[in-house]
Amino acid sequence: MKIGVFDSGLGGLAIAQSIIRRLPQFDYLYLGDTKRVPYGGRSQETIHEFTSQALSYLFEHQCQLVILACNTASAEALRKSQQEYLPKHYPDRRVLGMIIPSAEAVFEVSQPNSVGVLATSSTVESGAYKRELCRVQEDIAVIQIAAPLLVPLIENRGQKYILPILEDYLQPLKEAGVESVVLGCTHYCLIKDKVRQVMGCPVISQDEVIPEKVANYLTRHPEIESKLSQSRRREFHVTDITPGCSDLAWALGREEIQLEKVVLK
Ligand code: DGL
């Protein structure tokens, strides 16, 4: 059985590859819904529908554990999938999201009284980060910023134009003097250095924290780990292949990645 990693597009490759580097012995199946990306401005209902289709695909293709690398899907669809979909269809499989481990990581790095969250519009609207941060520390002040321009800029090689836009998004966090920042979107791993430069406070980047969290989860759940095959096989499936796909996959995954086109039902 494999570890599945799902994202709305290719951004999750940054997280998938960092998990693969930390736990190289396992077999992985990455699924990116490149045909329907971005999810970040869609309704909760639609995100749930697309995420359920992706989970079905990954479970049908022998994934024991699925990591929802997509923050938007984690924020909107994870709870419902864990409470309704899994018990009914695949009771022995597991799905892990990004929000809880990222929120926990904030307090493992420092002891802030205020946290800024940078994410897609839909993740911000869901309030998921605020909820999980307050669960760890009830009185934490959370300022969420929706940054809809960042994903398209990163995807279209627009990094050289990003700094003034990023500074503008980060301005309210600077003014409020937040003591930590969470990058709540797959793509933002690529701009973590710029955010650190602007903010000058601890910045949680998921490519740095999620691999250790997954390793930890497997140690605590030998019943899941024992089912994982260890042939170092990697498959990267996407729902559409466009001319820029391979370049973007390289930029995000930091190595040559063979993408295979598949259909979700
Ligand atoms: N993968 C999404 C996330 O992490 C960003 C791209 C999108 O909007 O679909 O939130």
C-alpha cells in the first residue's frame, strides 16, 4: 500500500518531495487536479465534491494513508471526509490534513501571543487556522490575510514581480506586530525566504514541518505503517498536462518529474 499526496494542482509537489526525502523507503502516489486548479476561490460544496473524487481515486489506487497537501481542501473538506466518507467507504484508511500540524508547529518553534496566517481566500473564509490555533492556545490573537494573487504569480513564473505585492499583503501583519507567521498554502514554500526577510519573525513553512509530522504519525500508528510497501516507487498523476506543467513541476519539486495524465470520476 502507498502513501497518497493530494493537491489541487502542482503546488503540493513541494510538500510531497519534502516528505519523500524524509521517508524515502515508502511508495508514493501524487495526485494533482491540474484541470480544475485553483480551488482557492471556490465554494465549500465544490471543494468537498472535488476532494471526495480525489480521495476515491487515491484509495482505489491502493493508498493506505492520504496527505491532503492542499490547504484549501484541508480547511474545507477534511473534517467531513474523516467523519462521513472514510467510515462509510474505507474505514481502515486514513487522511491527514495541513491545518492541525501547521498550527501545532507554531508553538513548537516559539511561544507567540499573536500569529499571522497567509492563505487562499477560501482557507481564510473557513476560519480553520484560527480555530486550530485557538485550540492550542485559547487567547492567541490570529490575523488572517487572503492572498489570492500569490498562487497565479508563482504558477506563471512571476516571482520577480512578487515582492511589492507580498509586502502589501504582509503590511497588516507587520503593523499588528505578529510574532509568528504560518504560510497556509502549498505554493508559499517557494516564497518563504522573502516572507522571512519582510517579517523578521518565525515563519512556518509546510515543506519544513510536515515531513517530521508524518514520520511522527507513522511511529505512533504502527497499524498503518506496517501496511505500507517499501519499494521506493513514485507516481505523479495529474488531471491535465499543459505546456508549462513540467517546468512548474521542476520548480516546485526540485527535480525532473514524469507526469501522467489521469481522469477523476
Ligand atoms: N493548493 C492550494 C492550497 O494549498 C493553492 C492553490 C489553489 O487555490 O488551488 O491552498
